[in-house]
Amino acid sequence: MDRTRIPLLVVEDEARMADVIGKGLEEEGYPVSHCADGEAALAQAQAEKFGLIILDVMLPGMDGFTVCRQLRDKGIETPIIMLTARGKLNDKVFGLDSGANDYLTKPFAFEELLARVRVLLRGHTVLGPVVETLTVADLSLDTVSQRVYRAGSEIELSRREFALLEYLMRNAGKLVTRTMIAEHVWNQECNAYSNVIDVFINHLRKKVDEAHDTKLIQTLRGRGFMLEGFGN
């Protein structure tokens, strides 16, 4: 399928901003629908198939965080890029934890938005995300249902824990540094040498390895981490 024919939904109440984004995407060949409030966006995202949603946070009535969370609660996994004038780390974390795939702070260059749209569409079709299961030893991760199993038993993870484990599994057998994790899991909104990454690694160890003799998540002191299928 020509990905430039995948329909996109822009949810933005500022008419000028919505017009700039919509026209820019249409010039690139994407069919674009537009909503100006949260309730309408929630209804339209459930009624139609979109390849991606560009969702403003500050909306009349229902805010973008709530729209995103309710869509995820309803099992709709359409990729979402959140837009906001807020630049605080806590707001970005809250947006990502609500289920957003990416986060862009206003003002931004349209070229950057377009690049992020392309990246998120690579693994998706109009009908939904490409089904993919990652497996390392007896650990499996379903990228669509976002379920994780070890030796047949399901492991409950938070969104951030899931993202971290997915990144480790995609790089199984390779050294992953703190800087790499900060860039790919926290979108650089995390100090690579703060204790946040170590805290989440420890959370994963307790959930993934603690009940098993074979430990999959390894620490390479002073270098980073590695997930491998023949751990100690």
C-alpha cells in the first residue's frame, strides 16, 4: 500500500494551526480529517480507520490526555502524536504514559512533524499495527496486544516498563547503554546517568527474572545492559 494514501486525523482547536498541519499533510499525499474538540475526536477515531492521529492536548471539553487514554482503554492502538505548548517533563511523561507514541512541543517545524509521522506509519497499516512477537529464550512480547509472557506465565508491566523491555528485546545480545535507552525509551527526556533508568531496570528484573533460575537481564558494569537468552 502507498503509505501516502493512509488517512490521518488531526485534532486541533486552533484553526490556523489545524489549517497549516492539514494542508501540509495533504500536500504530502495524506488524506486528512479534522476535529476541533475531544469528544468529536473520540467518536471519530472509533467510527473510522486512521493510520495515525495527531492530537493536541489543550482541547475544549475533553483534553488530549483523556482522549488518548480512553482510546487505549477501548483497545484502539492507532499511533498517536501529541501536540502541546507545554514543555515540562512531567507533561511529556504523562502524555506517553496515557498511551501516546510520540510527543511534540509547540512551536515545531512541520518537517519534524512529517518525519515523525513517517516513522510511526512504517510499522502500521490502515487496519492496525503490523503483528509482531519478539522472543528471547522463554520470554515473549507481543507488540500489538502489549502482553508479555515468561515460561507461559503473563507478566504485568507498566507502559514504560513495556517500552524498555521491548527495546532490550529488539537489541537482544547487544550492549545497550544508558544514553541509548534515554534516547529511544525516554526520547532524551531523561538524564542517562540519573537513577531513573536503573530503577526501571530493577523493576523489570523483579518481574522478568526473579522467579526464574535463568536471568535474562544482565548489567555490564560501567557500560550498560544486555538482554540475552542464556543468562546466568
